[in-house]
Amino acid sequence: MSNGYEGGRKDTQCDTRSHLPPSSVDICLSDLQSHNRKYAFTKMPKPLTDQDKRKQISVRGLAGVENVSDLKTNFNRHLHFTLVKDRNVATKRDYYFALANTVRDHLVGRWIRTQQHYYEKDPKRVYYLSLEFYMGRTLQNTMVNLALENACDEATYQLGLDMEELQDIEEDAGLGNGGLGRLAACFLDSMASLGLAAYGYGIRYEFGIFNQKIVNGWQVEEADDWLRYGNPWEKARPEYMRPVHFYGRVEHTPEGVKWVDTQVVLALPYDTPVPGYRNNVVNTMRLWSAKAPCDFNLKDFNVGGYIQAVLDRNLAENISRVLYPNDNFFEGKELRLKQEYFVVAATLQDIVRRFKSSKFGSTEVVRVDLSTLPDKVAIQLNDTHPAMAIPELMRILLDTEHQKWEKAWDICTRTCAYTNHTVLPEALERWPTDLLQNLLPRHLEIIYEINRRHLESIAKLYPGDHDRLRRMSLVEEGDQKKINMAHLCIVGSHAVNGVARIHSDILKATLFKDFYEVDPHKFQNKTNGITPRRWLVMCNPGLAEVIAERIGEDYIRDLDQLKKLLAFVDDDSLIHDIAKVKQENKLKFSAYLEEHYKVKINPNSMFDVQVKRIHEYKRQLLNCLHIITLYNRIQKEPNKNWTPRTIMIGGKAAPGYHTAKLIIRLITAIGEIVNHDTVVGDRLKVIFLENYKVTLAEKIIPASDLSEQISTAGTEASGTGNMKFMLNGALTIGTMDGANVEMAEEAGEENLFIFGMRVDDVDAMDKSGYDAMDYYNRIPELKQAMDQIAGGFFSPDQHDLFKDIVNMLLHHDRFKVFADYEAYIKCQEKVSALYKNPKEWTKMVIHNIAGCGKFSSDRTISQYAREIWGMEPSLERIPAPDDPRQ
């Protein structure tokens, strides 16, 4: 595919050209007029490799001469005026900021135009409320969505800089733990790409998910000071600062209910642009930061108390200090409840303000009545974390807008919808009523009233069924009275969805069975998806181009078009090209591993990867047992023709989750033994990938051959990593859990390595009883592996290091690792056999890529829009900033 200007491309996959010193970089402002001429002589266009040519595609945008010249001029302008540096003192970080600001300039006009467009057209708006947005890096994603990648690459090359090196300076925005937060980020991309008037609302954590260091084999947490050098993508909006109230007491007066004597914390919004894919739409993610008011603690200070009063401002501002690092686990801390209410209270004030003032270009407050709110506003609750939106919206409608309860409740339920993300009991939020009474007394009153009316309606439907009333109550009695936040969300929403078909079915059959029987129409499924922009075009440009050469580029907007690849499944040139791209990605990642982990690996080995949060239900321990079994087999028959594997496991453990941290120690211990065994050699390597995050995922996923998705059936709500691997040409070994079920349906079950118990088998085993010792005594290889772990084979300096894991697996394993061991080992043998036949392996890969269409977040968001929000997605482009107004 020709793109006009192809000069000077560097090979981003293979080039190891070192960074040129600042003195060689033309960035002196006095040269602004002359530096293009200068570089016409000093930088000749570079000859292109095959891979360069593959990446010189319009998927990356046209590198026109004018475009490149403008980018260079603006880069130098930002270096001089924004960063106040010249070429003698500028650092690589300065160059990154200059490039980021240059790219950001291309967003600003579109951002303003998009917001004007919404103001004039007054569409229905959707507000996606989430305590987590796991965004990763922004620079390259913005270049992809604005078609600037080739032009920026060429401009930086002509300036003597390496764009990949500059991209590596950007900090990840790690404002999430895992799947739930990354899903929110993919959804923002899709909402913008589908032209929806959408806003992501969350918290601007000063410290995101911790950085994981492995020290002597153990996880050690370090604070993620991601804002240390500033964030070029955000814009503070102090003019929209909002007060948020805590504590106090409630007065019932003839004029209405008043919440008085509260402590106030200010919510300061920071806006980040969210560009759609080449449609000129730029939506907004608004994250709130906590600020103490000027008079905080100063009302009655004396000379001695003034300094302390100022220091105590930190207490208020701690609300947005740090992300809670728990995934699928509820920790009932007051600070966490403050965070949940903080984001909800600030956001709802913003929603009401925007609703009242948005109508066909009028700047006056035109909507005084909130009765039409559900026609213009949809609020999606990402799990129960923002559940306080329901009583907060009721408080506004009742106490501020003076609506009658029935009307207020109708508005509230028609506006809100709830997404459930887990069935694990330890993850479900249940807030103690005494904590709510202290922190949010008015909201607890409202929750009690919601519950009273709810139970009244249930009692009418099921007279005398007291057990049902107890099960369905929002209030759980017991040693400590608690509010069940999932029940609050169900009762207060018009739609409730799970995130994969099997998960939604489990919700209806178990966790929310009583609610489903009362109101079946409320329950829906919305299978998760991923954005193909970040998870294919950006992270795997070689594969994106191989696909585009066969079926064109429209698939990037309409992933269902990947089905067209089925026509090429026997095409030797496609098989060759896909295998070649995979090998290039593996070579690049091998170099990265050798540099960062000091382990020499065999790039011809199968890259067998399990990357996700460390949790018992995800069964990294089953993977460990396979590694040990494989190790023992190679030791026993060293001359056999084994399929070589590099097994990589990565992920963070919650700091307080002892078992998960011990699992990491076991993985590193196994690696220490296996990797130094001369008999095994390069036929088996085990690597724990330190500090797994979005940016590492973008490197490892395109290089993976085998994707491990091995949770106990019925425990993983959906998974989205599974989809990323599938789209990037890895094959899946997995249980029939989460979205794996639908992946098998789309690609054909024969094209995945499915093993193990199904949900019904797990249920039956729960009833009959799971006896781990039976498997241990019956399966010699399992017994051998367990005895090695227990006997100190992998921990020679401390024989009982893993006793807690051994004890758990043998005596109280909720996730039944041994029950799936034999099936898993047999399935892995099939994997090894197929890998020896590269052509058949790659044909299976093509079937998988062709079956990925359903797993685009564009499809997911289109379904939310039509079936929950009452909005219609559109692929139309809006006018660019330099187009004439329509």
C-alpha cells in the first residue's frame, strides 16, 4: 500500500541504533526556518526493509512532507516555549514531553469541536462511572487514532531522535488493578469511535497500582509515583470544582430534609481527551482530585493550632491519594467508602449541571425540571463501587429538587444501570451500617427507605415467604448489620448485566436468582470486548498489515470482517506471513527478556504465557504443576524429542494476600531450579514477568504462542486477556469458563485446547465433595510434584517454605486444582504435538483470528448503547477543526 512519503523510516522492530546525543539534534529555535533544509542534506531517507514496508501503511497514517515539516516546527516550538529548554540542556524526557505536546495539539481543536457539537445537538449522554480506568500509555494510542504515527516517526527521525525510545519514557496511567479497569479504558475508546456522547468519570489517584519488584523471589511493592514529572495529557478544570460533603447529621424540618454540620472536601476535575478512531470525535475522561477547602480546620484555630490545621489538609486530600490494590476482594475500609462516595457526589453534580444547561446552544439554565433526566442521561455503574450513585441521585431529587419519592425513584431507576463483574463471595461489597451512619447519615436513611418499599413489594408477591424477604433484603442482619451493595444496584437500576454469557447465566441461576424470578426482563448479558486499535493496530502493526493486505483496513472499525480470513486459511502466503510476523515479535521480545531478565531464551521455543492478577481462582498453581511435571519428564527421558517451551507467568498479588504472594515465590523458586539445570537446557525455561502492566502486555501478547486461561469453571466472569491473545495469533488452552466458552463457539471448539470440568461438573463435585487426597494418591506424577514442593526440592534453604500452599492444595482448595490436573496435562501434550507442525498450528491460528470479530469492544458498546442506554452508535465522522462549520 502506497502512502506517498516513505523516506527515512527506521525499523521499529529490529533497529537498535543508539540514541543520538542532544548536540546532534536540531532543536535550536533560531534554526526554525532553516532546520528542514539542514536535514534535507544531513538525513537521507533510509532504505526500507520488508517489515518497514509492511508498516508503511495508511493504518499508520500518511507521512506527507508538509505534515512532517509542521510536526518538526511544533516540536521545536514546544521544546522552547513549553519546556523552556535548548538543545544543550534538553533531556530525553524533554523530547518526550515536546512530542506529547505536539501530538496533543492535534487533539485540542477536535476536542473543542466535539463538545460544541454535543452542546448544539443535545444528544443523550452516557456517563460511565468507574473507580478504575487502567489506561496505560497515551502517546502512541493517540497517534494511531489520529493517523499521525508515520508522520511523527519520520519527524523524530529527521530530528535525530528515536520515537520508540521517546515512547518508552511515558509512565503508564496505572489507575486500575486488572480486567475491570482495563475494560473501562477499552470502552472509552469504543464509545468515542462509535460517536457516542460519553464521559468516563473516576478518581485521579496520585498513586496508581503499585510497581512490583521481585527481590529474592518475593514480591515487593513500590509506590507508583506516576505524576512525578507531570502529565501532558490532562487539563485541570478548577472552574468546575465541586464540594463533596461527609459526616454531619440529618434534620427533618417542615421545609424538608437537611444534611447539616458536614465536613466539606472539594473535588477538582482533571480532563483527559479520548480520541475516537479517525472520526474527529474526542470525548472526555474526567478524573476528580480531592482538595481541602481554604477554611479547612481553620474555623477555630489559635496561634498554636494554625500550623497543625494547615498540615491536616492532607487528611481531606488523602481521598484521591492511592488506588486500593485489591482485585476481586472487598476490604471494608472507611477511606475506600469515602473514595466511592467522592467520585459519585462530584459526578452527579456535574451531570445535573450539564443536563440543566445543555439545550440547543442556550447558555441559560433551560431545564429546571429533572423529570426528563432519563431521556438525556444514562449512568452505567461499573460494578458496585459507584453504587452510592443511587442514594445520592435520590438525595438530590428529594432534598434539593423536592420531587416526590415515587417520581424520584422512577427517574433514578430509568437512569441507572449496573454491570456485575464477579460471583466470588469475598469480592461482593457489603458496607457496615455503622460506618454509613457516621459517614453518610442521609444516604443510609434513603437506603433504609428504598429497602422498606422494596420488601413491601416482594411481600405482596410472596406473602408469608420470610426467608425470601431475608435473602432479597438490602440490609443483612447478623453480628454486624451490613448493606448489600449488589442488591442496592439491582433494585435501583433498570438493567443488570453480566460480562459473558456463562457469567450472566450463573448470576440468574445463583447469586441473583430471587431478583431474576421477580423481574427477568431486567437481566441482560453484555460479553466483554477489547479495542482492536490498542490491542492489534498499535501493539502488533506487522499482523495488522498482513491482515489489511488480504481484506482491507475496514476491519479496524468493524472487526467482524476478520471472518473474511477464512477464505485464506489454506493460502500458503498468508500462513507464511502470519508465522513470520509471530517470529519477528518473538525475536524482539526475546531481546527484551534477555536485557531485562538476564535469561537467554530460545526464540524457537513455544512461548507459553499466563499473565493476569495472581489469585487462587486463576490457578497459576495448576500451571506450576504442569511445569514441574514437564521438568520431571525431561529429566527422566532427556534424549526424547521434547517440544521446547519458555513458560512465562506474570501478574501482581494484592499486598495483603499471603497465598498469592507465596504463589509468586513458588514460581520464582521453580525457575531457579529449572533454568540452571544443564540436562534440561533450553528445552524448558520458566520466567516470572516482573511488574506486569498494560505496557508489558502490549509487548508480550503479540509474541505469545499459547495463552493460559485455566480458571475453575464458573469463577472467571469473562476475562479479556483471553481475547487479546486470540486476536494476536496465540492459541488458547483453557477451561469452559468466562468468555472462553464464546471464543470456542466463534472459532470452533476444535481450534482451542479445551480441557477440564464444566460448570455442571464443578457443581456436582461441590455436592458430592472434592477429595484432593484421592487424586494425590492415585496420580503418581501429581504426587511426585507435590512431594517435591513439600520436601524442599525447590526451596533447599527452607524445606517447609511452601507448606501453606501444600496444605491448601491438599486440604482446603476451593478451586479444585487436582481435579483438572490429568486433563490439563493430557491437553498440554496435544499442544506440544501440534506445535511440531508449524503449518497446522498456523492454520489453527488463522481460524482463531478470523473468529475474533465478536470480541471487539465496539460490538459490546453498541449493545450497551442500543439495549441499555437507548442510544444509537454511529460510524460517521464529524467535521474536522479545519473543515467549514456545517
